[in-house]
Amino acid sequence: MLLHDERVQLVQYCLRMQADQLTVGTSGNLSVRSGDHIAITPSGAAYEDLTPESICVIDLDGTPVEDGLEPSSEVPMHTSVYRHTSAQAVVHTHPLYASTLSAVVDELPPVHYMVALLGGPVRVAPYATYGSPELAENSVRAMEGRFGAILQNHGATTYGDSLAKAYTRSVYLEWVCQMYYQARLLGEPNLLQLDEIARVAEKLGSYGQSVPARS
């Protein structure tokens, strides 16, 4: 079986994604790159039914390299992230708070220093139909100098040099979105200066969390 370990990882993280309420139903998708191949979750499959054998393997152009289930509809976005960044894993989610904010803001501001884990304030990519080349293009453009993006009226995507890091960034992104949402219910939140975010990014780097070049 191609990419056995990567497939096992994806099944494990799919179950975590459900437990952490980062998605609903069969929405959301994850992938891991190994050389010229990408292990990616299948389209429309219930996460609780996934096995390593049901995970799909595609090449960097998005073409399946073996028979099996249909790969995620977001293959164009995943392959675009791999082409334009140093990603080794991509996590696409439909979390409640990031999805809610995506409908009303153009950027998640620095309301908490942990936005440094994403490279800075997180941009909202303009809306495009799911699975389309336009969504893929909008997503990677919004990710410039960042480790993730919020997708307008849709969800969020993060990446990392491992599935663990990509997933952790998704968790923190949703947490900061929830914090910002709740702060706005009480008033106008205080925001941190970008130089403070840069300082935190340097500290995170010392703990092994690399930060992309700022744009």
C-alpha cells in the first residue's frame, strides 16, 4: 500500500477533527505529501467509517495513482498549496467561528498573540465555488506570508511541515476566531501591534515553530 503511515495518520486526524468540532458531517478534508505523492481524504465519506485503505493517493497534478474512492473535491486547493508553499500537510475545515467571521470580515485581526502561529493576521480569501481552480487560487493568494487563510462564506485552510503542525494551526485559528467573535459581542476589542506579533513569532521560532516570510 502506498503511503501507509500517512494514510493511518489521516484517519486518526479525521476522527480528531470531528471530536474538536472543526467540521460537520462529511465536510472538510486533509492531506499529507510524501515526495511526488499526496495522501488525501476521499470525497463524501463518513469519517467514522474511514480506514487507511479508503484514503486516496494522487500525484502533484491531482491525478489518482491507484484505484479506490474518489479523492476530495478540494484536490485543486490542496495541490495548489503544495505547489506554492513548503507545505507537507494541509488541513481544510468548516469550523463554526471561522466560517461565521468569513461572512462579515476581510481579515482576522491580531486580537491575540497566537495569530503569530499563523504568520500574522489571517486574511479572508474571496469567495469561489468549492473545488474550483478559482478557490484554489484565491486561497494560496490569501496565504502569502501566512500558514493559513479563512475562506469567505466557507471555512478555513492551514498547512505545516507535518500534519500535527497543520492541524494545531487549525485548532488555534478557530480558537482565536471564537475569541474575536465573543469580544465583539462585548465591544470593540483591543488589538495588538504587528511588531508584538513579530516578537511572538520569533519566540515561537525558538520553540521549533517556523514562521513564513512576512508579506
